[in-house]
Amino acid sequence: MVWRPPVLDRARDDDHNWRVRLPPGSRLTIVTRIAETIDRCISFSVPVNELRRIAARFEERVYRNAVDQIDYLRIIATRMVIMETKYLSSADSCAPSKS
């Protein structure tokens, strides 16, 4: 069975209610994806435990400050896209030209 987020009624949601409805393990999955993205986008080697610590710290800040689940996921997705876009544009600029 695939987990689907509940329909959010912003008028009735209090500030902390959405956090209770996150499925178990979802935050761990997000931290893992953030760590993988960081690993892909940096040009030097970092120990895995250090990457996970950085990713967990970032996720915790977003989780604490997010207004609702949509805000939480939007912020994380936006930051990951920005990081990958910067990485791809810098990788393109380093690629040899075809002349």
C-alpha cells in the first residue's frame, strides 16, 4: 500500500498538528536524500556520517520552522533543486568544449 498524505485543511490545522501526521520513517528518508544530493554536488570527499549529520541538521531546521507539511516539503525540494542546478551549471562550465 502506498502512503498518501492526508488532505490538509489549513483553516483547521493548528501549528503542530501536521508533524504528528508524518508517516514513520519519512524524515529519515528525507535526510538520506539530502545527504545523497550533497554527496553528488560537492567536488571533494566527505565521510558518510558527516554528510548525514549535515543533512539531519538542515532537515531539523526546516522541520522546526515549517508552517505546514506543504511548506516543509516545498522548502526541502527547492533547496535540493537549487543545489543540483548549481552543480550541473558548474559541471557544464568545466566540461571541455567541442570545437
